[in-house]
Amino acid sequence: MSKQGQPPPRTGEWTVMAEQCTGRGRRGVVCATAPLAASAGAEALRTGGNAFDAAVTAALCETVLLPSKCGLGGDLVALALGPGDDGPQALLAVGGAPAGLAAVAEAGQWDDTGPVAVGPPAAAAGYAALAARGRLPLGRLAARAIELAEGGFPWAAVNQRLTVASADLLCRWNPDGTVYLPGGAPAQAGALVRLPGLALALGELIDRGAAFLEGPVGDAIVRTVARHGGVLAASDLAAARAEWVLCASGTTAGRTLWATPAPTHGPALVEAMRTAAPGDDLVAQYRRVLAAIRVRRGELADPSGTSIVSAADDDGIVVVVVHSNSYPRYGSGLVVGEYDLVLANRAGRGFTPVAGHPNFPVAGRRPATTLHAWMLSGGGGQPAFAGGTPGGENQMPWNAQLLQDLIDGEEEPGVLVTAPRWAWLPEDDGIRLEAGLPEPAVAAVAQVAPRTVPTGRWAMAAAQQVVAVPRPGQPVVGAADPRTVGSALGV
């Protein structure tokens, strides 16, 4: 391994942080971006659920706790491994293009927020598909989320920050007011917030499952979009489906890498890692990632507002769920008032409005999305680790860096999610570098990158999670990135 390829020295501070964000348990582990969601997922494991139950419970709680980032008005992707499986399956729950969206593009009326940006939200179908592989009824999985929505919960600092950044957008499309701007202003971090409309929407999910949009919530979504001049019609809601599909896959340093397939950026991750080798320095990693980005640059239009949950249990089940309202925050900006439901702008943000482009919004086609999750085999060829991260255009670069650490021999989930990271700057292909990266590596990349921007330790917006595939007789282990107050709990 070259000097520049050596991992940074493990400081005492790093060791403590890595241990703090690691969860270990005999029966399982749950990781979530919101600590209350992780707690609810752990309770699902404790009361007889499996990793699917834990992941769905945590994810539904996040739809309440982090409505600026994910929810029933958005989409999700997932990877899941069953006991003894040779590899994972992928779940795609990303809504297809409304039939009228192509005409919007051809008329030059495209917008990446607002009513024309809204497509059929597929998240509910995704949660239902995951819940179908659990042991517990959907009503139990949603109970804690409903309790939080009805009774109130402390407003997260990230919600406060994203609401401030989205206040103009929310005011524009909700002129009569919205629960997300109580009294016309963003709620303060730590304030108790109630979202009773989301409780009603979750009740509809319990009653209807994958047919969620066939009831009053679907009607309300279509009415809201139409009232504001969008093109989403009731007939388009059939494109909000969830499908279990084959993973994209390839090899990296002699190990199998699985990822969610197109239209996610999983294939870009596979490409970025195709020529990776143990000991690759920062310059080599940067060049590989940029090469993979160039292949998909025309489709990298989705800096999503996103969250992630993951879980594993002692039966060997592993689940990673990445769910999103798209855009950096509050999706399209439209809120379905009676259900406190934030509508994503996946259609407006994910499609390419150029006729003939492979990512053009042909009716029913799924848009490109940066969302993806991955799984990596161990030395024996069997799946060994799984994970993902929110982070918009930096999801793939951050996942590629963590995978590099794995093929370099680091296998402690807590160390993996707290390792110093760099971020791609899309404006000019520059690079932002966290403190803690080896100085020779930083100096070397400064010679090849158009721009380098230093930042503090653990200062990125990454929210990486890693779960080790359980081994018989060993604790189940996972870790959640502390950069965004993630939590990992063992049971």
C-alpha cells in the first residue's frame, strides 16, 4: 500500500466517536437517521419482529420525524438479503412519469419545483412491500409513527434548518398556510410539533397497504396538484408501484458488489468501484468517481432530501431502505393540507426535459435518481456488509469511499461511518476535504482537482450507515453516521 493509501491515524477522539455510533445486539440491530425512529425499530425487534419489521417501523417514524426529507408523498429504494441467500434483491418504489408531463417539457414549461414537478408517489407501495416480508401486522409497524404524529415530538434541528431554507417555497405553494410554518414561521428546533394529518395518512396506509393511493389520500393528492396547475391525474397513480428486481452487480478487488439498479445510481457506484484496488490513494479514488459521474452527468439532477434506515437480525435478514421527498428539502413545496403530506418533486427533478433523451418523461417511465443502496461480499463470496447514505449528488462518492475502506481491510462499522470523507463539488469538479485526511493525500489531490475546500472534522452532510451481515454465534452489528445525529441500537 502506498503512503498516500494508508488510512488516517486512529485518534482517541475518532475511536470514541466510532464506538458511540455503533449498535450491537444478540437478536438484531437497527440504524436510523432519527434516534426516536431507531428506538421504535428496536422495539419492533424486541416484540418478535424481524429486520423487515424493524426497518419499516423506523422508516414510518422518519416520515413523521423528518417530513422535510422523506415521507408518504415521496419514493424509496431498498436492498434486502434473506437467510442463506447468495445475494440481495432490490426494491424499486419510484413513481413513473405522469402522462401529461412530456407535453409540459415540449412546451418549455418545465420546473423542478411546484405542481408540474409532482409525479405519483410510490413510497407507500414500497413500505407495504417491505412490510409483507415481516412478521408483524402493518398496524403495529405504524403505531409508534401515529403516536408521534398525534401526540407530538421534538422538532429536529435539521427540520428547522431545512424549513428556514424552504420558507419561500412553502409560502408560494401554500398561501393559506401550512403546518410546517406554524404562525407563518418555521418551528424552532426542540419545539414540540404535532402532525395530525400524517396520523390520518398513516391510518390509510394501514387500511389499504399497497393500494394507499386508491383511497382518499390519492384523491386529495390529485386535487391539490390540479388546483395549482399540475398535470398529475388519477390515472397516473397506477405508476406508483413497488417492484422486487435483480440488483446491478460487478466486482471490486475480487469481491462482488451489488447495488440497486437503474434508474438509481447504483450502476454508477458499481462502475466507480470496478477498477478499485486495495490501497488506492485519494487521487485514484477521485478520478474513478469522476469518471463514473461523467457517464451519468446528464442524469445527476437530483440532490435529494433523503433519509436512510437499516436493520439486521439473528436470522440473517438484512434490509437497507433509502427514502426521499427529493430536492434538498420539502420536495415540490406543495403540501396536501388535510394529510400534512409533502409532495415530492421526483418527476421535475429527476427527468431530463429534452425530447429523445433516454431520461425524457415518457408516460410511466421512472426518472433517474441518485438514491441507491449497496451490499459487498466478503472473502468467501457471500454477502458481508450492506449500507448506503443520503447526500444527493454525493451519495455515490461517499459510498465509493466507504467501500474503498472495506476493501482496504477495515471492517468495524463504527470506524467506517466516522472515517474522514471528501465531497464532490459539481460546479467545477472540485473537492471538499474533511479534516483528518492524511496530509500527503490532501496535497496530492490538490494538484489534480480544479479546487480544494477544507472543512472541519465530521462536517459533511453524510448520513452513512453500515450493517454487517450476521454470522452465527456472533453479535449483530451496525453503525449510523454521527454527522447527522444518526442512531444505531442493538437488541
